[in-house]
Amino acid sequence: MLYRILTIIGGLVFVVALFALLWFFCKKFLEHHGVTEKVSDRATELATWTFAGISVGLVFAVVGAFVLGPWAFYRTLRGHGMDISDAAAIWWGLGVVLAALGITAIGFFGFLMVVGAY
């Protein structure tokens, strides 16, 4: 029973870590493209919608996260009116999703191995 509780708490921590990584990568993306005004607020909005796209994509199929996440990133970016091509925005979105999910997955599987659940 203790391992189940520990695993649930660990899972919640890694959900928060995924959002934090998305926010960090979105902030770095915006800074890289010269955004200086309200960077934290814009990064939060971009990360929130990207996180929502990943979450919905994971519900339908794991592969859906890699489709809906970058699409949500792209659509939110279009709302900011940034001067970046559509293809570059989608590729950046895919990179943000891959990096955040990859780091989180590696950490979570390591956590599961430590608690003996994997």
C-alpha cells in the first residue's frame, strides 16, 4: 500500500515537473525570438495550451501527444502574433514537447525503478 501511495505522489510530482519543463522551454523559445514584454505570462499561456494538447493526446493514444502538443503550441503562438514561419513554429513545438516529455519520462521511470514498481 505504501508503494502505491508513493507512486501516486511521485506521479503528481512528475506532472508538475512536466509543466515546469514546458514553461521553461517555452520561455527560452520566446526569449530566443526576441520577446521581452511579459515573457513569463506569455510562456505560461504557451505552456498551458501545449500541456493541454499533450494531455488530450495522451488520453487518445500516446502518439497523439506528439501531434496535439505541437499543434497547440503552434496555435497559441499564432495568437501572440510572432514573426515566425508556420513550419518553424510546428518544429519548435515538437522540440519542446519531445524534450519535456523525454526528460519527464526518464525521471519517472527512474523513480518507478527506485520504488520497485518497474
